[in-house]
Amino acid sequence: MFDWLRSVILSITMVPPEPHPPEGSAASVRIFRAGRNYYRLRILGWAFGSLWSAIVLGAAGMALEMAASRRFPPWGQSLWHTIAAIGLILFLASVVWAFVQQQLNYELRWYIVTDRSLRVRHGIISTHELTTTFANIQEIRVSAGPLQKLLGLADLEIQSAGGGGGGGPHSSSSAHVARFSGLDNANEIRDYVVNCLRQYRDSGLGEADHSPSPEASSALAAAHTVLEEARGLRAALGKS
Amino acid sequence: MTPQPIHNQIPPEIAAITRPKDELMKWYFCKALATTFAFPITILLLYFRFHTMRYKFDTEGIHMGWGIIVRHEVMLNYSRIQDIHLHSNVFERWLGLARIEIQTAAGSSGSEMTLEGLPDPEGMRNFLYSRMRGAHDKHATPATDPLAGVLTEIASELRAIRQAVEQRGSQG
């Protein structure tokens, strides 16, 4: 049943297939997914949200029903019952849709890391795919709330340079943050990314602190040859 | 004229892009409808935005321009790109569209450039990624380093002058 519903939703919404890994050595491509407990956490949120909405709407409906039975004329009562029935159907449909959305949101979430770059893709109705290179990374952050800790989950945030975003530089809404949500192996991924970053010691903005690159070394060697030739020329001019 | 290295050349299908697809105007119409009462003003603004939007992709970066009353011209160097976002909502996907939002290290809250209505958004994203800093293998040494090449040539010239001077000295 769910497979059928999923295929219908995916074909209607034309969600693109699994993202391709960004350029990098094929052996280095690693695809991470959110932990199973992330799905459970989302379902828990859905259940509480739906229950709370049902209580509020149910209380409002009962209050209106009592008022309608006392004060509304017969045609007004039938109108109210029709509206209430439509409202109930819409509410149940939204609850079912929210449930399906939790499942799809969990399934359609990819975190791809290569030795040079990373790509994060998520979303159903609105899909979002972020790509950045390790050369642009400024900061790596692992964070977990109390409930996430209880479920063994954590979020990994990889930030590139630049400000903006409504919630400040560490906000998950910032456009410069690649957020790996709901990981059950966040520390492992962080270590992997840090290991990849070691080859990009000049990553982000700021002064590089490493030895000259091979290109710079070859230019330096050529410059030394020029210097030696210039000295030799001066010596030859001094003799003649 | 010195031929450009292969990695600096722009694929012809990308160099040929100068205007957004016509489907973008359909998407703009949907966007304007969503503004309800402001529809007449929004559609007018989006209409002019669509008809004045121009793209140019050269070896240095992206040039984008739009607007009549207030003309915007933005140039963004490929090497300054920090993140590339590929966005699409369900309506855009129905129209075969997607937005590419490009972030640099500038501190603005929005994206520095949003490319809309491109024929192959994913292909364009991959092209931009290939031009980003750090997208290529850091350990792969280039076949020729231009600076080292010039310095080697200078050294050869100096050597030739020294030899000529030494020869003249021995003859004199």
C-alpha cells in the first residue's frame, strides 16, 4: 500500500532520482543516510502534533456543536454538519499526508561525501541540493539536543564562509550550512570529513599555513636558476 | 592569439546560453497569481524581468543582467563560488525548471546570484562545480606551470647572454 502511494506521489511531484555524487575519486565516494531513529523521532513529532491538533479542533468542534444545537435553525445545523464533515475529512487527509511526508522525508535524504566535496539533498515538494568543496569549508559542528541524545542521534553542520541567514552564522537556516540531520554516526562522518580536510589545509578564507604547492616549488626552482644565471652573467661581465 | 588551455574553455552549449527558457515566464505567471491582489503589479515586474534577463558565461565567470528602470548587472567569478544550491518546487519541476542559487563569501542574507530558466540546470550546476575552488584533484600537478615556464625561458636567455659575453671575453 505504502509503496504504491510512494510511487504515485513521486511520479506526480516529479522528484528527481537519487543524486549523483560530485566530482572526486570514485573510491572516495561515501553516501550517508539519516539514522533509523531519526525517522522514529519525526514520527513521534507527527504523533504529538496530530494529537494536539485533534484535541484543539475536537474541543472547538464540540463547542460549536453545542452552540449549533441550541441556537442554529434546522438549515443552519445541516450546514454546520456539512462543514464539520468536510473539515474532518480534510483534517484526516492532512494527518495521513503528514505521516507519508515523514516517511518520504526520511527516505529521500542523501548526504554524499567525496575526497573533495560534499552534496546534501533533501525534500519532496520542494527539493534542495547543496554542493560545496572542502576548499571552502570554515567550520564543522556536531550538535545534539536531549531527545536526539536519548535516541543516539546528532546533527553535523558543515559551514562555508559568508554571513547572512535570519538566525545568525550558526543557524541551520543559513545558506552557507550543509546540514547532515539525524545521523547515528555523526562523529564517524566528522572524522572522515576532517581527514579529507587535511589535504586542504588552506580551506576556507585566510592565510594558508602549509609548505609551497608543487606548482610553487617548480616556479621557485626556476627562479633560483634565473638567479644563478644572473650571478654568472655578472661574474662574466666582471672578467671581460 | 594564444590558444586557451582546455580547462579554461567553456562548453559550447553553456557559452550559447544568453536568455532564460520561455517556461520561466509561465512560472512567473504562477508566482504572480500567488500574490492575489498584487497580481497586476507583480506580473508587470516579472514580465520585464523575464524579457530583460541576460546571461553570459565566459572563461572568467558569470555575467547576469536584468531590469529596465533599475538595471542590475552582476558578475561573479567562478573561483569565488562557495556553495551551489539547486532548488526546485513541484510547479517548477512540472515546467522543467530549477533554480541555481550561488553563494560567495559575501555577507548578504540571500544568494549572490540566482540563475533561473536554464535549459539544463543540473548540467549547469555540474559545470559551475567543476570551476569551483577545490573541485579538482589538488595533488594532480599541471602539465606546465606558466610562471615556471617563463622563468625557465628567462634563465635560458641569461645563459645565452653569459655564454656570449664569455666568448667575447676569450676572443678579446
